Amino acid sequence: MSRLFLTKVLVCLFSLGGCLYAYLEEQNELIKLRMEIPRLGQDIKEIHEENLRLEFEIESFENPKHLMELVLQNEYSHLKHPLVSDIVVVSQEKKEETPPTKQTKFLSPSIVVGAK
């Protein structure tokens, strides 16, 4: 009887030890993930700042004053402003299916094409 009791106690102790080990391992993984959160937050902040910097750079490059300075450079001397006669405007008409009693026309936005 004591041998059976000793076996049951050992099985219970090993089971309890295994559960405790699994719990501690899970807590360690959780702590590692919690330690990564501030670093990832900093990475996100840096990416956001880089995006803002690039947006500013794009806006400053597309600034009309900067574009006019680029026109004066030899590299872009072949570019010219289109004349009013060179601009072609293509408009599209859309018809919506309506009953025969009502006929309405909807115009979509025009498409403007640059120089020929």
C-alpha cells in the first residue's frame, strides 16, 4: 500500500512540477514580449517621422517655384509649357438607365490631355 501511495505522490509531484515549469516558461515569454513593446513603439515613431520628412521633401520638390528653377537648368531645357491650342479636352457622357418617361444625362469629369 505504501508503494502505491509513494507512486501516486511522485506522479502528482512530477505533474505539479511540469505545470509549474510550463507556467514559468509562459511568463518568461510574456515578459520578453512586454520588453519589446517600447522598442517597437520607437520604431513606429521613427518610421512616422521619416514619412513626414519624405512628404515634406515631395511637397518642396513639387513646389512651383522649385519646378520653375528646374526649367532653367540645361537638363530640362527640352521641356516647354503647352500652348492653349495644344491642350485637348475630352469629355465623356454617361447615360443612366431610366424609365422612358425620364431622360437625364450625367456628365463625368473631363479628361485633360497635355501637349501633343
